[in-house]
Amino acid sequence: MKITSNGYGPSLDLRITKSEDGIPFTPVPEGTPGAAVIAIKRVNELDFYTLNLTALSEKTKVSNAKLLAVIKELKLQENTDAFKEIKIGTQTYKRYSPLALDILKKELPKLDIEAIWQKNRPKTRYRSKGMK
């Protein structure tokens, strides 16, 4: 690996090759202690943001509506590594990465889902008689 700076300001060009020139590096799995990310390549956003709300719901065993309230409470859709709206043609799809699932699995046991649901559930415009 050889790191060079070209131009002015804080630009950096990175080229990873198999040749013997440059600084040696060893690729390691994400999250390895003492390792740092030097590059990320995403060819297809749908390969990275692989989950929709239904898939998250199935994997967490929380209903779509309540899970959406939890997602809102955790501000998960503000995390660009966890959520992205992907436009294909005229349609826009809300997609989540495996990081979103990891965050949910970590945080759900700590949360009062019913309280979050009451706070974030959709407000209805019309109410029938007898309903609160």
C-alpha cells in the first residue's frame, strides 16, 4: 500500500495494490481491536442496505408499527451507516443496513417499547365514538 498526497489541502489518494512497493497492510474483519478502516467500497447500495422494515421486524420480533416508533426514538434514520432512502426509477425505498439490526438488537432489551409506542405512535385524525 502506498499513500500519497496530491494537490492542495487535505486531499489523499489511496491505491491498494498487490505489489511489494509501499506500506504493507493486512485486511482484517470489521471491528478488529487496534485496526482502522482505510477504505470502503460500495458498488451497489442495495448490497449494503439489505433490510427493509419488515425484515427488521421479523428479525427483532417487534411489530412493524412499534419498531418504527423505536427507530424514530433512536434516531436510527439519521445514521447514514444504518439507513438510506434509495431511489429506483420513480420509487423510493427506505432501506437499513446490518448495522441498524445490530443497534436494534443491542438497544431493544434496554427499552420500554410500550412507552416508546405511546410517545411515537401515529396520531389519528378521526376517532370513532367510544375510542380514546
